[in-house]
Amino acid sequence: MMQVNWKQLEELTQLRGISGQEDQVREYLIQKIQGRYESYVVDDMGNLLVHKKGKARPARKVLFSAHMDEVGFVVTHIDEDGMLHFATVGGISPSVIPGRPVLVGPEAIPGVIGTRPVHLLTPEEREEYAKVEDMRIDIGAGSREKAQEMAAPGDMVTFIGPWRELGEDAVLARAIDDRAGCALLLEMIQGELPWDCDFAFVVQEETGCAGSKAAAFSLRPEVAVVVESTTAGDLPTAPAGRQVCRVGKGPVISFMDKGTIYPRDLYEQVTSLARGAEIPWQAKEGVFGGNDARSYCSSAAGAKVAAVSLPVRYLHSPNTLASKRDMEDARELLALLARELPRG
């Protein structure tokens, strides 16, 4: 088994790109696919759509898709005292926000998210998480005028989370969701394919899957494989029936989530291929979340959809954890799907 290009994944996780502001990620991908594609286009939404020639023309049109955006925040207002009000971009639990260092705006101004200290809370307030509307971003400005020199409403705000390797198999970084999917698709484009395939690096998944709706109409695939990250709840406090999936047990294949019912015949084909090739995999044990598959199955003329996800702990937080082995198994599974699904 060939190893994943870990350097590319590390670089992707360190790029900043909340929903609607994915430019850094897109430009990186364009640079890395040079000379390895038949054609590409950046559409009006900002999706990067790539056509890769293989050794033969396929019997059916297959698309592999991953999203470029990450969860984060956007500046909404600046107080007289220079503090920044903000809103979340994507689903972030208030419990992971206070005290976190962040980068603000195109110049990556350092700041920290603050709320009232525990010493000033009533006993009742200590039992509840602070509300986002009660938090502020402190960039060290003493006045609105000073803050306006560094930030403005609409500015992107991102978590800080350096790449780290933990133990023998785990990696910890920001935005593994879904830069891991981008990294896997990037490697497919950089390599050789048995059949022509399309690839979509889409925008705005975290805020409603808008980018993939546009990509579906442009590309009109017959089969769309969404390469994603999904929540692993394999923690000691989580009951077995609510863990959804587990880090280190292989890529996750979904039969249903909150946005999509995956066609049973395609689900069985994908899982059968994985079993036949002795690639570890796990079912997503519950109907939770959603991804761009909802767009591909219901837009234009529709498409058969499958989701291959990387199990990730602490999803939508500053530091997300994944298994190297899971990603290598996902890479092998995707290579198998690129060989078998276009046959028809």
C-alpha cells in the first residue's frame, strides 16, 4: 500500500478557508494539479471542477467530490472598546469556543475569544455554556478606531491548530474536515486513473451544501462519491450505540444520514468491493449529520451517491484527530472505486 502524502495534508490543514472564503485552498489545489488534468474550471460560486483523463472512456460518468471550506466565524460588529462581535460559520458547539486563539481577517491578525470569567458567574450560570452572542474576540485594540484599522465586519475568523503527530498512528490538526478529503482527491488527480473521472472541490458545504448544488448541475454525474470526514464518538463517556464510528477501524460508509438515503444497490456494491479487497471499513452506525451527497442525489437529473468518510474525533473544533491508517485505507478504497464504478 502506498503511503498518503502527509505533507500535502499538513499543508492543506494549515490553510484558512471558512465557507464562502475558500480562496487559499482552491489556489493551493490548482497549483498542485498542474500538468495532471485534462481541463479544469472555477465556476462562479468558487467550486474547482477538474476533469482527469484515464486510460479508457467509462461506461458511466463518475464524480469524486470533497469540500474545501471549514467551520469558523465571521466578524459582525465592532464595539466602542475595540472588541469584535462575531457569528459562527457552520455548526460549532459553544463549549469549544471560549479561550481559543484565532486569526482574524486577510492579514491573519491574532486574537482570542473571551467571555466572562468563571469568578464572575452565578452558580446557575456555571452550569450552562456561555452563549456565542455573549462572547467577543479580543485583538488587543483599545478602541473602535484602533480595531477598525485591523478588522472589519465580514472578515473571516479561523481557529489555530498546528499539525501534530500523536503516538504511532494519530494526527491532530485543524480542519481535517474536509481537507483530508481534498488531499485524497488531489492524490487521485496526481496519479494515473484507469477511466476518465471528474473531481469537484466544492465550497460552502458547512453552511448548507450550496457549492455542490451548482457542481451537480454543471457536471451531471451518474454516480457521485462524496469523500468526507464524519464524527467519531468513540470516547469513554459515549454509550456504544451513540459512538457512530471509531477511529482506527477504517473508512466509514453511510447507508443514511439526515440529508441522504444512499441507494441500497450502490451501498452494497461499495461495501462488497471493500470486503473483497480486504480493506477495513465500518458502517456509520446512526442517522446523523449530512454532506454534499444530498445535493448530488437531488439536483439536475439526480445521481446515485455514496459517501466514504474519515472517522474524526472532536469534529468542528480547533483540534481534530484522525488515524493515518484510516486515511491509507480510504485511499485504497477510493482507488478501487475509481477502477470499478465507471464500468457501469
